[in-house]
Amino acid sequence: MINPMYWISVEPPSTDGVTGYVYFGVIAAFILAAIVFRVLRGRVKDNRARAELFRHLGRLLMSMGVIGLVLYFFSYENLRFLGGRFWYLLWALATLLWAGWIVWHATRTLPAMNTVAREQSEREKYLPKPKK
């Protein structure tokens, strides 16, 4: 079992071997997933709620991916304070809090946006269209 004080150390984690590959793999997956969500957001312009959800997810993953990349660089360079393990703990906590907010937002406000958009499309169905 890992000692809880392990994560509250100013010593940078090892970037050699499996641990470094796992850290870098998670960070790279965040950045690649952010790019995928940005592309998907551009493809669902007709569904505003889904586009907003993809925008939030893209921002979360890109921001946390870049911050994680900076943390990984500091750990790679063995900077004692800036590459400390506790930064990874704070990074993971911030990611979970932000993801929790996105889930809350997706369950509370996005369904309301969908109903408003549906009602608006029903109303526009009966309005006259401009001549071409």
C-alpha cells in the first residue's frame, strides 16, 4: 500500500520506466481527446446543447492536458518544488471537480436547452421563409 505522505512530497515523481509512460500517456490522451471533441463540436452545429457539451469537454481536456504537460516537464527536469508530487494530486482534484461541474451542467441545463430549441424549431416551421 502506498503511504499517504507519498503524494505530499516536494520530490518529483520518476519519469523513467512505467510510471513516466503512464503519466505521459494520460496527458497525451487528454490532449488527443480534446482535439476529437473540438472536431465533433464543429460537426454538431445543429444541436446547440451537444455542441456546448463538447466545447466544455474540449476545454477541460485541453487545459488539463497542457497543465499536465508542464507538470511532467518539471518532473522530467527534477525541479524539487515545481515538479513535486502534490501538484499532480492538485491537478487530479481540479480535473475531477471540473468534470463534476460538466456533469452537473449537462444534467441540469442542457436538457432545458434542448426543449427550448425543439420548441423554437416547431415555431419556425410555420413562419414564412425568405425567398431565394
